[in-house]
Amino acid sequence: MGSVCGKDQQVSPRELEERVQAERIDQRIRRETKADKDVPKKLLLLGAGESGKSTIFKQIKVLFQEGFADGERINYKTVIYANVFQSMKILLDGLQEFAQSDQEKYTLKASNKVQVGESLRVKTRELGKGQGMVAIGEELAEVGGRSELPLLTQDYAKKLELLWKDPAVQEDVLFARVRTSGIVETTFRPGRSDLYKLYDVGGQRNERKKWIHLFEGVTAVIFCAALSEYDQTLSEDENTNRMVEARDLFDWVLKQSCFKETSFLLFLNKFDLFEQKIHKVPLSVCEWFSDYKPVSTGRAEVSHAYQYVEKKFREVFHKNTNAGNVRRVFQVYRTTAVDKTLVEKTFNLVDEALTRELLSRGGFI
Ligand SMILES: Nc1nc2c(ncn2[C@@H]2O[C@H](COP(=O)(O)OP(=O)(O)OP(=O)(O)O)[C@@H](O)[C@H]2O)c(=O)[nH]1
Ligand SMILES: [Mg+2]
């Protein structure tokens, strides 16, 4: 390219002036970006209970920190066992009631609606006779895929037998369910990017009063909503649909005056469960989605249903946009929090969007 000085003899005064301007801007960006790099950007994970906040938080640890140490994984072993027993208890209780009922199928009254069929009854008897975990694991996977009992997601449940022997690998920790109480924070830097401080909170109703202590100086809210929960009710209130709760909570968060300038990153999470469920349970069972009409079957239907849900959430965001907060950024991401590669890709996009936004606010772009 040669040196700028050598070329200057052939450039017009106007071009020269433009170059000097560009260099000044570059210097300012370099200076301010360097200063900024050491002041962490504050990110808040918000959303209702079980929407996946802590799973994202754990992924950050795996992706951008040192992962889970041996000691932590040993502690998670106990949690995983407790999760499995808890899930089995829900199923077996349902089974008992089923046995006393003449109905073909039984729907549990608990927040996790479980349809227990005849084949599970047979498999459970097999378990009683000590005939292995795999058969019941497969059946639980089928039920878990619909109900999201802790830990019993499709593929994972099939590994129940393995889990019994050696549960403490990094991936298992992502599936272990511990309800968050209080506030947890961590600081991390994705690659050579800026420093972030991420806060995880408890999402159940009795936890939310603690949130407001964190509302000042937030760069971005990552709001998690579980796509697959459109047919489930809250564990703290059996009469409220989880998707309706997510909508109302999102609406409430958007209205907070502290968030006038805050970016909003909506993580429509549990897409893996959503794409299985959509073929079994119509989206319209959720009162918010009552006008939904499926257009096709297979992959096209998954994408149509997803876009419909995304549009509904976008409407909530836009309904809350007014002259006072029109500048805030809104991005939607389709996520599966237990998928490490996808979370890494999503986080790179988040980082890019936030950096672009800060440069734009600083008048650099
Ligand atoms: N299959 C699947 N499971 C998920 C996903 N995200 C979270 N989970 C599981 O859902 C359960 C709840 O996730 P958490 O991350 O604990 O939810 P939370 O939002 O932190 O819940 P609270 O702490 O109660 O507010 C855990 O068992 C996770 O493993 C996902 O995208 N796919
Ligand atoms: Mg949590």
C-alpha cells in the first residue's frame, strides 16, 4: 500500500482533510474502546421460572470461563439424582391415580401436565422387577418431551442407565435443575471482546421483588421465554399459563423507566422441545395464541409456528415503544440453552449487536 506520506503528494486537499478526519475518529474509537474494555457491561438475565436463565448462565461458565470443576460436578450429582427421583415420583403418583381411574389417559393436575399411558404402566412394572432403566428411560423421554419434567428431555432420558453410573460430566450439569433463589453474578470476557458482568435471578413470582435492586445502569436485558411452555401452567400457580405469564412479565419489564435506553435481547428458548411439541399439541391451546392456524406439517409448520410466536412478542415490544424510549435496541434470538454451540453463536451475535449499538450511540457509526 505504501505510506500515507508518499501518497499525499497525489491527493487533493479535500481527500487529505477526509483522511485526517477518519484518522481522528479511529484514534477516538481506539481510546474510548480501550477505556471501556475494563468497565464491565451489565447484562441482566430476566424471565419467568424455568425459562432457561441459569442454563444460559452455566453455558457462559463453560464457554468463556473454566467450566465446572470436579468438586462442583460431584455436588451436581446429588442434584441430578434428586431431579430424576422427583420426576419419577410425579410419574408414579400419576400412575397410581391412573390405576384407580377408568380413563384411557390421565392428566396430572400438577403444573407439569403428564399424560400417563398404559405402556408406561407396563414399563414401570418392569423397572420394579429390576429389568433395567433403558426401557423406562425411553418412555420417560416421550413423556418428558411433552412435559419437561426436570432432566427428562428426549435424548437425555434415554441415557438414564448411564446417568446412574456416571452422572458428573459437563453436559449433565446443564440439565440439572435447581431453582434460583436470590441473585448470582459473574464477570467474563468473550475472547478479545469487552468485559461483561452477567446477573442471574430467580424467575418465580416470589423472587421477582429482588430484581429491582439490579435495574440501574443496565446495558442489556436478556429476557428468556420458553417457547415450549405454551401448554403448561406455572409451578407456583396452576391457573396461569406459562406463555401468558412470560408475555405479562415481558410487558412489565419493558415498562420500567430505568430501561428507557436499555437494549432488549429476547431469547425464545427451548426451541428443541418446541419443535417436537408443535406436532403433538396445537399452539392454539394457549389463550394468547387462540387465533393460530397451522398451515402445513413437518419443518414448515415448525417454522410457521415459531414465526407466529416471535411476532406476538414483537407486538408486545412495539406496544411499549414511545417517544421516550424509541432508541432502545430490540433483537430476537431463537435459542436452545442446553446446546453449547448454539449458545456460543448467539452470544457472539449479542456481543456484536451491543458493540455496534455502543459505537452508534457514541456517534462513531
Ligand atoms: N431441552 C431443553 N431444556 C432446557 C433448555 N433450557 C433450559 N432447559 C432445562 O429447563 C430446566 C430449567 O432451566 P433453568 O435454567 O434452571 O431455568 P431458570 O430460568 O433459571 O429458572 P428459575 O431459576 O426458577 O428462574 C433445566 O432442567 C434445564 O436443563 C432448552 O433450551 N432445552
Ligand atoms: Mg435459575
